[in-house]
Amino acid sequence: MGEAGPRVTVVGYFCDPVTGGPARLELLSIDGHAFQLLRSLEYRSDDHDEPFVFPVDLEHFRTDMASVPSMFGWLVPRSGVFLPAAVLHDALTAYGDESGPGAPAGDYRGPQVDRVEADRLFRMAMGDLGTGRIRKWLMWAAVTLPTMWVAPRHRLWLRTVLVATLGIITVLGLLATADLVDLWNGLPWMGARPWWQELLGGAAGAVVVPALLALLWGRHRLAGLIAGWALAFLVHVTLAIIVIHTGYLIAERLVSGPRNHRFVHPGLRSGR
């Protein structure tokens, strides 16, 4: 047998399309949530012959950085070392071929990719920037969920699988907790056993059940596996944070009044 060829590592990098030097990410805040790109950004990937070049398109393009609900900022912040990758992903989905009719063309130069490839490039770019492996895969799985939701093919099936998976894992997580504290003994992999055996059974269920449900996700099954495992092991923390965050929003509305479309409390502008 002949010797195997050299192993090729696929990498990419960001740069300034004008100077060819290191990329400088310059953003202008519109309302604290949406930002405009003030300096062109280029990303080169070994997977594509052409670079992705995103111009200063103040009329069309907006980015919200990492699209993370504020209640989950403790796990994945909106900005960090991965920020250029988040802007890249927003730009690819804005200019890509699945953006819908009338999508802005601007002065974008580069390959047209669908959302699945945009998600993959997002993951690769995060790795190029030095994002931690766990955070990189969690963020990739998270952006896969809206990709499934807006998929042009098999949309009803993918939406059903997505909602069913998240719902089943959440319900089973709560039932497993009730089983562990002996409020009931209905889960066969836990049952009426010593607490440590129930704990091990619950952990096994949190691994096996999401893995089985992820098989229904088709080509998105790896994202389904990661999202399912994350939800299974963080379901209690997630529900607690949702309750606390909702309580904060209600209290803030009562004290500060409603917010406008720019997420600002108009009544407080005078300093009251």
C-alpha cells in the first residue's frame, strides 16, 4: 500500500479587502441592538475559491452581532472573540440565495451560499478566531434552529421535529426531576431506586433520548444532538432563568413604562 498523502487542514481568515492586512471590525450602533458595518470585511476560506467580501452597505445591511436572547448572555455573550464570525453569518444570510425575493444585492462580492453552508462557515470562522470548542458548537447548533424553521424544503416536517424535540426533552427533564425527588416513579430508566441509581438513570436518559430524537433531524442531526444534550442538562437552569428574566421585564415595565421600537423607555429621557 502506498503512503497516505499529507493531511490538509481547512482554515480561513479575516482581512481588510482594501489593504489586505488584518481586518478591523468597525460597527455603528443604530439602537443598541442593530449595528451598521462601517468598514468592509473580507473572509477567505479554503473551501471556496472566491473570498467573501462584504462592503459598507449602510442602506441594506444590519447585524445584531451574536443573535443571543439577553437571558442567555451568561452562557453565550453577544460579543467576544467570535464577533467577526457573527457578522459574517449575518451578512451571508442577508445576501445569500435563500434570503427570499427582493433580497438586497448591495456591492457584495463572493460565492452565493445557502443558510446551511452559512451556518457551517460561521462555525469554521469561529474556530479560525480561536473560539472555544464547546461554545463554537453550541452557537452553531443554535443558528441551525432558525435555519430549519425557514427551510424551503420539508418545512412542515422540520418545524414539527424541532418543536417536538424541544418539547419532549423539556417535559422529560421535568419528569426526571420529579422522579428523583420521589414525587412519582414513572420513568422506566429511573423508577423507585436508590437516589444515586436514579441520578445515573436520569443522566443516561439525558444522553440517549436526545440522541434518538436527533435521528429525525436528517442532515441537521448533529445540531439536533448538540441542542438536545444542551437542553437536557440545562433545562432546569434555563427554566429558572426564564422565570427570573420574565419577572425582571414585568417589574421594569411597571417602574419604567413601556419601551418603543428602539427598545428605549421614552419617559426616562428627561432623567425621571
